[in-house]
Amino acid sequence: MQKRLARMLKIVDLSKIELERSEQNLQKIKGQLQLATNQLDTLIDYQNEYLQKLKSSKTTTLQTINCTQAFLGKLNQAIAYQNTQIQQIEKSLAKDKNDWLDKKTNAQALAKLFNKLEKKHIVSLEKQEQKLLDDLVASNFVVGKSSID
């Protein structure tokens, strides 16, 4: 029984390690999502500032308009790309969150099973100890009774 408990404890420890790794990965992806969202916000803010400057500009030539349209086109492409990146990160986050939940459930179940086995082992040891004490008392009683006779 002791070997079984030791093996089970190793399994519980390994499941905890997997859970911690999964948590770290989840935090890493959350950080990536935050960074990508911040970059998108920066791009959108820059686009808005650029458009405000453009509206307040009094001189516009055909060349300026063409350059502005090309620049805004590239800026829109960058925003679209960043949105795609965010969507991919969110998918990855959802997948990793499910993986983390599975690992958490597994670790909790294994810990619960280990505790149950450990309690069972303790009860078994206590019964063995009680039996030994009962046998010792009985043998002392028999020895003591035979010396009185």
C-alpha cells in the first residue's frame, strides 16, 4: 500500500506541474493579447490623429491627396492585419483556457483520489496497530493467567 501511495503522490505532483505550466502558458498568451490590443489601439489612434491633421490642413494638392490615400491604405492594412492577429490569439487563448481547465479538473481529481487512498491506508494501519495491541494484551492475559494457576 505504501508503494501505491508513493506512486500516486508522484502522479499528483506531475499533474500539478502540468497545471502550473498550463497556467504560465495561459498568462503568456494573455500578455500577447494585451500587447496586440495595445498595438491596435495605437494604430487606430494614429489613424485618427492623421485624419484630424488632414481635415485641418488648408492646402491640398493632387500629389498630397494621392500620398495620403496610399498612406491611409497601408494604415488600414496594418489595422486589418492587427485585427487578424488578435483573432488568432483569442482562438489560441480559448483553446489554452480549455486545456488549463481540463488539467485543473484532472489535478483536483487526482489529489482527491490520493487523499482518499491515504485515509484508507491510515485506517488500515490503525486497524493493524489495534490488532497487534489486542493480541499483545491477549497474550499477556494468557501468560498472566497461567502463572497464577
